[in-house]
Amino acid sequence: MKAIGLIIVVLAGALLLYSTQDFPFWGDPASPAGTHTATYYLTKAFEETSVPNVVTAVLADYRGFDTMFETGVIFCAGLGCFVLLRLSRSRDEDSYYRHVATGITLHIKSAKIPDVSSEFERIDTLWTPYDLIVKTVCRLLAPFVQLFGLYVIAHGHHSPGGGFQGGVILGASVILIAISHNMRTAIGRISEKTIHILMAVGVLLYSGIGALCILLGGNFLDYASLSRILFTNEIEARSLGILGVEVGVGITVMAVMITIYNNLSSDGRLDEGL
Amino acid sequence: MIWELDLAILILVIVAAIGVIQVKDLLGCAILFSAYSFLMCLLWAIMGAVDVAFTEASVGAGVSTVFFVAAVFRTTRRTKD
């Protein structure tokens, strides 16, 4: 069986390598992709949208539908992960607490210490690692990671970046907290309900901006018609429309990354992460 | 573009890709896949596709590695085949 698989893989690979001979050379100005729409985008994108980064202009404005459904795909991925993995029942009735001052673990069968106690900390297994240096460094690092994520979203007009990358970085900051502390801390900062609402809000913001364009008399995702409510000219309105759309993408991607991590690393119980 | 650098990265990409298939330890696979993603990110940056390189670095080398490690942690570390 393995030999047959190897033969198939080698044949398919050889076929793919053979077909690369017909590709245009790298950076060839006469290639089919470079002669039709690319010339238009490169020459007209800045004067039509006032966005210096052509990639952002093409992704969010000229190919707005494509990016909208990509966001929808990411939303569905998060939803699928939640539906497949999430369990509503907790592991058992036992609960573990750690006395913060001494580090002694208490295993309590039936009674409960209130979760908001300054002396005891709720943990999920008999022994969970506890490292003050890792916790402190990661807690200090998280705000700067988030600031960089916001910069990447907001500065996508001028430099590489945009909603997807910025959203991933924002999600990674919360994942960093969940790894370095524990998942209870991360969920305490941003609850599961908030994450699910944010997941939907991002997609709704994107398609809502598109629908608003229809209400203002343009086509779907035709940001130029937003100039009537933004009190600017049509070029500036397209730039601002791209920014709004990127924010929507960033919110959805951030929430989806967090929900996938939460469900994947805790078997869907949302108690103890990695 | 410096062609020696390009060649070195291309060879490392192939080595990482073969390593991901061959290694039996799934945690090692996740780390090798992260290295593969990072090398691809370098290739994108060399070719001038900085936006794609940024996405590859944040999604491929960053968050997806965390997801792989989480999945390995909750399932098994050895492959069956």
C-alpha cells in the first residue's frame, strides 16, 4: 500500500514540476496576470482610494467580496471547532485549590471555597506549574503585543498588514496569557460569551458596511457612496470604508483564534489549558 | 536577490518538509512545521510579497504551531504508522 502511495505521489509531483515549464518567469511584466488588471490596480489604486499599500486596496476594495467570504470561512471554522469540541459538563465534582502563600494544594470533595478568594486560587489538576517569572514577563508583554496588533490593523493602509494579521496578533496576546497563567485567568479577562459575540460582530460589521452602501444608493461594498454620511469626498470615503472593513476582519479573526485555542487545548471543558 | 541565500533557504524548506513527514514524534513534527512556515515566510519576503510573508509568519509560524501543540497535548505524541 505504501509503495502504491509513493508511486502516486512521485507521478503527481513529476506532473506538477513538468507543468511549471509553462509558467511565466518570476517578475515577468508580460505575464497574463501582469497585463490585465494588475496594471490598472498599480496605476489607479492610489488616486482612486488614496491607499498607498496596493495590496490592502485590492483586498478590501476591488476584491471586497472575496475578503468578506474569507472572513465568513474563518467564522465558520471557529463555529465548527466550538460545536465539535465544546462540552457543557465539567470533569467531576472534585475541585482543587492552591494556597497562594504556601503553595499547598487542597483537594476538596464536596464543599467549595468561593472562587474569589485572596488566599486560595482555583486550579484544575493535582499539580499545575507555577512560575512567577514566566507569569510576570508574559503579563507585562501582553499589552505591547496588543498595541502592535492594533497598529498592524490601523496602519494596514500604509505598511504591510491589515485585519487578518492584526487579528491573529491580538488573539495571540490572549493565548499568551492563557498559556503563561491558566485558562481561568484568560477567560476571566475575556469571557466565552464576549468572544462569541465578537466573532459575529466582526462579520456583521463587514457585511453591514456593504449593506449600508446599498442603502446610500451605491452597489454592495461600494464605499464611495459612504461619502454622504462621512462628509468627505468619494476617495477619502473609500479609504475609510477599507479601514472599517479591516476592523471587522480583525475582530472576527481575533475571536476565532481565541475560541479555537480555548476549545482545543482544554478538550472543550474550558478549565485547564496547556 | 542574493541567489546563495535563496538556494540555502530552498534546500532548508525541502529538508524541513521531508522531516515533517518522516519524524515519528508529533511534537517534533509541529516544531518542524513551524520552521517550515518560517522559512516560507523568508522566501515570500525575498520575493517581495511582504503582506503574504507577514501572514505566513503570524498564522503559519505563530498561532498554528500553538494549535498543533495543543492538539498533540490532548491526544497522543506518537504516530501509529
